[in-house]
Amino acid sequence: MKMIDRLQRQLEIHRRNQSRTFEAPESDGAHTLSLCPETELGEEGTRADSFAPFGGERARRAGEGDNQISSQLQADARQAILHQLERLRRLREGRSRNFRGQVSDRQLHSDFGGEIRMTTAGSFLYLTELYERSGIQLNGDDPESDRQLVLSLVQLLSGKQIECEPSRIAFLDTETTGLSGGAGAYAFLVGIGTWCSSGFIVEQFFMRNFDEEGAVICSLEERLSQVKVVVTFNGKCFDLPLLESRFIMHRRDWPLVDGIHLDLLHPSRRLWKLRLKDCSLANLERQVLGFERAEDVAGYLIPQLYFNYVRAGASTGLKAIFRHNRQDIRTLAELTRIVAGILVGCSSREELAVEDLFGAARYLASLGRRQQSLQFSEEVLERGGLESMKVEALRQLASIHESQKTYYRAAALWQKMMTTSPFFQAEACEKLAIHYEHRTGDLVKALELVEDAIRRIQIERNVQKSSRSGRLHQWLHRRARLQHKISRSSNYAQT
Amino acid sequence: MAEHRLTLAQPPKALTIPRIVEELKKHGDLQECITHVEYTPAKEAQFADFPEGLDPAVRQLFRQRGIERLYSHQAQSIQQTLAGKNVVVVTPTASGKTLCYNVPVLNSVLTERDTRALYLFPTKALAQDQMEELYQLVQLSGKDIKTFTYDGDTPQDARRAIRAQGHVVVTNPDMLHTGILPHHTKWVQLFENLKYVVIDELHTYRGVFGSHLTNVLRRLKRVCTFYGSDPQFICCSATIANPQDLASRLIEEEVELINENGAPRAEKYFVFYNPPVVNKQLGIRRSYVNETRLVALHFLHRGLQTIVFANSRLITEVLVTYLKDALEKSVLSKDLIRGYRGGYLPLERREIEKGLREGKILGVVATNALELGIDIGTLEVSVMAGYSGSIASTWQRAGRAGRRAGNSAAVLVANSSPLDQFIVQHPEYFFGQSPEHGLINPNNLDILLNHFKCAVFELPFRRDEKFGNVETDEILRFLEEQGFVHQAGGQWHWTNEAYPADAVSLRSVSSDNFVVLDITNDPRIISKVDFPSALTTVHEKAIYLHEGRQYFVERLDYAQRRAEVRQVDTDYFTDAISYTKVQILEAFESQTQKQAVKNHGEIHLTTQVVGFKKIKFYTMENVGAGDLELPEQEMHTTSYWLTLRKALMDRLPYGPAARLGGVRGLAHAMRQMAVLFLMCDLRDIQLAVEDNLGRESGESVDRIPPTVQSPSEIIHEPNIFIYDNYPSGIGLSQPLYDMHDQVLQETARLVRSCPCKEGCPSCIGPKAEVEDFSKQVVLEILSLIL
């Protein structure tokens, strides 16, 4: 067999083996997106040292010793690797390369209206966009009232009381090259939104290539050090750890150590899960803000679009990503105002769906705001709604009254629970029995309830043939005690 | 052997073992089965003082544990470590190896509070065990030293604390690979202050696993360099031929060897036991499982604490049942016998270990799970059901009996495989110097590419950077073509959404595998089969054996990598017939010796599974066959091969069929011996035989079918290929080439000393597959080329 045939064959095998061994490279979007002439990519920048090692204490031992074993090892290894590399080299021959030059800075500049920012660690693209006060905002267009709302929300959710200017409350969202985390996922675009006197402003920090990350981080360090409160959506698990990791990769201090973080994911779920199920930011934007994005890029496409840009300078997808990021941040800010309005503000409750109202009631109760929760629950009952929710609201309300020791009101609600729906009937019955036995001393009424409960359990058992004994023996025990008490008191009455 | 009815009341133990071994030797039935008894006299301990430069608190700590002086090897190793050297400590089981690393580690944590150490153990169970020992030491010290295990079982909420605070993190290579290195930014404190990396059970890192580990360590060192630390390595290994070489290949630095054992050794008897031949014609011996039972009972009935090792989970369970039954028939409680293997729950394992230490359990039947250093105290007897496959692990197993004091016995019961037969019939080989080598090939292209991905994910590569001893440029350019990396500003960055470590298993070359789905009831996955063996074990209509149960393969979904099986009860199993074509791409070295040529180099293999045979259990009759159409598999790998010249073949006074049978028999026996010398698994190397002349004459490559079907299939100049069964090779071929003479000599000894007449499974392969006279042909060929 001729040499060239053999090499051809090796190439084939390796490709075939590879299709089994490795996942296929992600979509080859670069082919379609780029029309630029072929040039070599990002040549040596000025900051090739960003990962320079901190000198080790001991000199590296490897390769230094001329001990027989290690030099023999080195020689063997070199031999072997050279051989394999030879194969690799052949492999590469005849393959089309899809590297295209980068779009010039100026083009990007004019395309996106950004500016090239210089830092001690190099340059990057910085974009700002101002949304004037008549934008999508529906109500309340005073930065001062927004600020107060957010700060009250911070206090409610974190228990910390702080004061700061509106410009120190930052709404943050990142676009990344991977969703699984780890040191190899980059935040290539970081957007920060703040309220200002004229409206809402979004700043975006974008690395046009991987060698600009240092500059972005450097600039972010400065920007974020001015931030007191950072608001995100799922930032606790995703955006902030990832950003922090990027800071570590550049050996820079994390500027948000003392900042307060408000992750809106959790409150949003508490408020809207009942009604919406899907509590992603996109869905909340549609359902809660009532906003439809005219054109948007699907989140899962974002890493690939960025890779295409970096490799081939395809900037079309990029515009969409910038817009997407800005919109996410505006939605985040708007959502924050709505959440705050519901939980700590005086936004009118009539506009809320009854499910949301109930969600808020429960959430407030869990946050220890009983009085507010009480009001919300009462309103849920007034407005009616689903049976199950009604009884839950009754229960919620009753338990607040119970904990506030306004027992007579709780008892009325338990009574209502028993007639409203079979859910929690047993629970209400028990609470009432306790109430009559121990608080009002109405033993006969208590006994009636107990008898009733026992009857129900027995029927249930017969019908369902289930072994679920309920808590029958507890009820029987209670009955015995009540009977005993009653007979004793009647004896007493007789004597 | 008669069942003995004895109680636990015993004479002083010092007398027991020699007497019982004598009894065993004289026992009528057993006498002829004992092929060898090796007596090792006791040896005094050699002590040394704690080296200078240790913190007084450390000495005090060990004094509290009753350790006033060290064994000489411990002192030597600690001294070298304190002097900043990497060390590898190679001494037998129970010689106090853990102290070699716990002393310097505790010393540095006590003197510099920020110091961190990383312990790597090959299994989770071992990590847990060592953790326990270290924890006790720390408790005793009364100091706030945090030691943690970090593995797949570590709860999520505990992980954060471990990352920030753990002084000593005990984990395994797999976890380091997927859980720690890719998330190094969460481990800043560890990597900034990492002073020692401990690699225990170093000998387990050979072949594929070791090749991966080298790359994981390359990644570890990159990350350490980034954070400004430069850890030292402390390695411990069981006895192998090349510990220093293996250690320096793994860590790619110079290593000091410490191999003079200062620990005392008690008297020891090592008995080789070969079950009697019951059918001389077919070379069939009595079942080794049953014989193991008899031997173990011989000791158990005399009240001696005994560990029995089996080579599979199935045999372990079988022996547990046998021994429990036997004990129940005597006056002893069956609860005195326990099993121990992977799959038992951790709590149960702890309970068994404790029972053994406290003497509440008389006998334990274990897999290799108990072979490594888990503390089970001092046992008196170790019985091995079958040879473990390597001398090193056999010594480990034998070493579980008689730690330090008192005398002990070890008995190896051979099964009928060539390897076992060779060992029991050639004790001088076993007891001579350990010839086994731990071999690795970290630069295997597939392994290397995978770790390059992980490495670039963890930290961008500088343009001039090296990865271990590998130049990075070409490989990174290759990955760039595939869209995995991108160069910017003189650095290579990861440009893929994936988390690469998840796709790489350290225990295999390719991460591709088939899942076996049991659809008898609700579908459930019962096992995974790696790609190369999938086509021969889970092809359609195959009987797949798993945990002693039989499954019929209904469907093999090639694209989805899935086999659907249904549980059945058949009296046969299947054996795939595959044809292999070999093409020599390049011979790196060749040497002619007499009328044979030894070679090693690169080959191209095309394998196709074309059918299968149905074979009846027990009788091994061929009861049917079937055709299969499966895709061809190609592999490019390294191989050793032996060419038998035409002139030599022509001199053999036998017909073509016998010649072919002889060549195949020789190949079979050589492969068994190669496994022995390479210290690898049988599945790591494969065999192919083909005619040299057919290829040279320019025709398509002839293959030789597994059975001789027609006289037209005549070989003129055969090549016997023993190749690395992994894409691009795992580094076994060149060593095999270098060991050529030794392998052939021992092959000749194996075949010559086998008592069978015409070949048997214990030497040149089962009779069904070879022609009469094959054995004579094999011996003839060997005498002509040696």
C-alpha cells in the first residue's frame, strides 16, 4: 500500500472512531454565517500574561532532573507523541478551515452604538441604553418611590435595613457560554440596569473575544464596587457564582462581598406558581407584565451565536443577544417593582388575580407578616375562587387568628371550613373540638364533633376498604375523656 | 475430607498453624494436591527514631497512640518528604504505610495552619477507612484540624464547608477529575495552600486507569501552578517490579524509592494447592470452588480466623452459602461466616470489619474489596479461590493473614485456567522476584484528547505551554477544527457549552457504551457494556449472563446504544464468532531469531461479528448456531507480533490442519503468559492469527477462521498478533516485545508441564478448538525458535 493511501486511511479511521468516541462538534453555524475573507484571528494582544503563574516555592522538578529514568521517560514520551501527532497532522490536511477575521472595532462601534473602553487590562466594548420614563413602565414613575419600594422589599426578604441612592441598586443579568457552570463557562456579556433621574439605564460589558475578559472583569470590579443592592433572577445559583469564578480566574477580588443580593426567582415562585406553573422570567414577562417580545433569540442558541461571532465575526446574532439581555434586565426591574408593590407597597389588590393574592398571603405569613397576610386572606375569601383555594385561605386565616389568640374568630373560620369542603375537614373538626373542650368548656358540643368525626372515619373505612385507620384511636381516646368529663360534671351538678 | 466437629477451645495458637499445615500435608486426600509449601521465617523489626525537624506535638501525638519509634522505612520516607522530595514507599501489607504520609501531613498542618493536603484512594471504601484512621489521630491531637472525605456520597450542603475549610481532603481520582478540578475556583483555599498529594495503592493505577491518572495529575499541577502552589507527592504501593518507574511516569517528576521494609514479619506458610485431575484425557480437574470449601473448613473447624478470597461476586456468594451450610452441620453457628463484596451497604461493611477485628466473625468470604488496606485486624489464614491474576495482588491477599505477629498461613487453590496452572506448578516463579510491571501510556491519543478538553476548560492554555511532556500546539489546533477551542491573545480558550469531564470516564478509553435494558417487567437498566465488547456479548439472540442470571437479547439498538433483554431460563449460552482482519501499518522494531521474527508496531484491525454458537452449560456441547449481520468495527492500535517463517513451518512433520491448530494453540498460551508478565487484564490484550504470505502477495488479507473447516485454509507463514485492545494502544506492545524471550520460555514451560495429552484449557486452549497433535506442534515450534 502506498504511503499516501495509508495516511488517507488513518484519517478515515480516526474520523470514524471519533464519531463514536466524541460528541460531534456543535452546529457548524460558522459556515453559513460568515462571508468575511479568511484571516488569522486575534493576534498576540498586550495581555498574554493574565494567567501567568505565581512563582512556585520550589523549582519544578519535572524536566529539570537529568536522572536516567526521567530523561529516558521524556525521550520515550516524545517519541510516542510525535508519532501520534504525525497522524493528527495528516488528519488536518484537506479539511476546510472556517476561521474568519474579526469585524473591525469601528464597525461594531457604529452597529451597536457602543464605545471601546480602555482599562489597565485592555479594552472591551461598552454599551449603554437609556429608557426614558415613558417606556413600558405602567405605574409609578418616580425613581424615589421605586427606590423606597425596593429597599422595603430588601428589608422584608433579607431582614436588613439599608439606605442608598437609586443608582446603587443594580439589576444584573449575564449571558454565558455554558449553563453547566465550572471554570470553563464564561460570562461574555454582563448587563447592569439602574434607575436614574431620566429613566432606566442599562450598561452592557461585552468581551469581543476571550482575551478581553480581563478588561471586562477589571471594569466590572470598579462598577460593582459602587453597588449596594444587586437584584437578579436565579442569580444565587447561576449568575453570581459564575461571575465570582471569573473574578477568581483573573485573580481579582469579588466586589460584592458586602453587597446585598436579592434573587427574585424565589419570591416570584411563591407569588405566581399557583396560577402560572412556569415561573421563568420569559413567562412572567408575558403573563405578569403583559409584554410580548417582537423578536427574540432563544436562550439555548446564545452560546453558539457567540462562538460564531468569535470565530467568524458573525455579528447578526449578537445584536439579538444584546437586545435580549437588555430586555431581561428591564423585565427584571419591572418585576421587582411589581413584587415589591404586592408585598410591601400599596398597589391596589383588585388588579391581582385571586391566586396571586393567595400566594402573597401565604408568602407573607411565612415571612412573619401576619397582619398583612390576614388582610390578603380575607380578600381571597371575599372574592371567592376555587373551592380548594377558599378552604386553604380559611385555614390560613384561621391559623393566623389562632396564633394571635383571637380564638373566637378562628373558631368561626373552622366552622366555615367544615361546611365548605371536605378538605381539611378532619383538621378543622379537631381544632374545633379542642376549642370547645379546653377554651369554651362546651363539652357537649365537643363530644358531638368527636362523634361526628368518628362516624366519618368509620364510613370512610367501609367505603374505601383502606387500612387507613386515620387517627381513629386518638378520636376514641378523646371521646372517652370527654364522656368521662361530662359524666363527672353531671354528677357534680347532681350532688 | 471428613467433617470435623471441633469447638472453639484451642491449644495455644503458636502451635496451631504449623501443626495444622502439617496435618494438611499428611491428609490422605490432599497430599498429592499440595504442590508447594513455602515457609517464611519471622523477621525482627528494624526501628529508627522520629526524624529531626518534626514538631514536638507530632511526636507526642504518636506517643499517645503507643508509637515511640518508627520502622526504618517510615523514618526514611518521612525524612525524604521533609527534605522536599517526592517519595514512593513500597513495602508489604500491614507495614505501616499510612504513617509515612500522616506524619508529614499532620506535621505541616500543625506548624502552618493554612496547609492543605489531598489524599487519593482508588475506591470510596478505602477513602472512608483511611479517613477514619486520620480522624482518630486528629481527635487525639485535640487540635482543630478538619479532615473530610469528598466523593459522590458527600451531601451537597456539606460541600461548601469542605471546600473552604478541609485541611485534608480525602477523595478518589474520579471525583478529582469531574468534581474538583473543573470547579477549582470554588477550591481556592485548597489549591493555594496544597502542600502534599498522597497517592495510595499506586499499583492500582496501571493500564487505562493509570494513563488517565497521569493526565488528571497534569491538570492538577496546572491548577496548582495557577494558584501558586507546588505540591509534593507521597505515593505508596504494593510490591511490583517497577514502582519507581511507575510513580515517576504517573507524576512526571523524580521520585525517591523507599523499599527496605523495617516492619517485623511473623512466620508464614504459603501453600499451593492444585485440585486433583479427574479426567486425564480431557485434563479436567475437580472444581476449585469445592476444594476451596474443603481447605477453608479445615482451618475454620479448628477455630482459626480465616479470610477466603474469590475472584467474582458470584463465587463469593456461592462460597458463603457452602461455608454457612457446613458450619451449621457442625456445632458452630453459621453466623460466624460472613460475605463481603462491593454492593454491600457501608454500614454492613463497617459492622463486618468490626466483627473481624474483635474476633466475633470467624470467617469472611470476600472479593478484592478486602484486598486493599481496609483495617480488619489480624486474621490467621487466607485462602484464595483461584489466582487473582497478579502476583502483587496475591501477596496483598496473603498479607491479610498474619499482620505483624503470630504465625499464619496462606493457601492458593488453583482453578483450571492456564494462568493458575502455571503458577501452582512453578512456585519458584511466584516466589522469585516480582516480574510484574505497572505499565501506562498517558499519551494515548484518545485519552490525551479527552484530558486536553478538560484542561482547557479549567484554564486557558498559553501558546507555549506544555501539558506534562506533551507539546500542546498541534493538539489544540486539532480541537480548534472541531470547534472545542479558540485562540485569542496568545491563549487557547474553551468554546463549547459542554462540561467535558462528564463525558470522560477514568476507567475506560472510550466513554461510549451500551446500556442493557431488562424488559421482562418494567424496563430497568441492569448494566452497561463498553462499546468493544457490546457486539460480542449483547448482539441479537445472544444469551447475556449477568449476576448468574440469563437474559435473551431481543433487540440491539445500535444507534441508541441500547440492548433490550428478557430474562430466560436456558441450558445454553452463546459465544460470538468474529472475524478479524489485521493489517500491519508499520513495524517499529523487528528482530529475527532463528526462524521466527519478533515485531512491534502499529496495526489496523477490522473486526466483524458474523455469527454465534450456542453452547450447552456443563457439557460445553455445541448445540446450534446463528448468523449475524453487524457493522464492521475498525481499530488502529499497537501490537506485538511473532512471525513464524515458512521454512520453519515446512519443517514441521504434520498436516496443515495440525499446523494451524498448533499455531492457534501457541497463540492462546502466549496470550495467557503475556497477561501474567504485563500485569494486565485478559481483556486488555487480544489475539489474532493470520497468514503473512497472503498479504505480501498483494491479495486481500486472508483471515483464519476460528475453526478449521476445509483443507483449503492452509497457512504458510503465520503471524501471531497480541495487540492492545484499545484504540491507539495502551502501551503494552513494546514491553511485550522486550519480554519476548521470557514469554516464550515460560509458555514452553507451561505447555510442557501440563499433564494433559493433547491440549486442554489449562495450556493451549480447549480441545474442541484444536486439532489432535496440536500440543506436539506447539512444543515443536517452541523448540525450533527458542
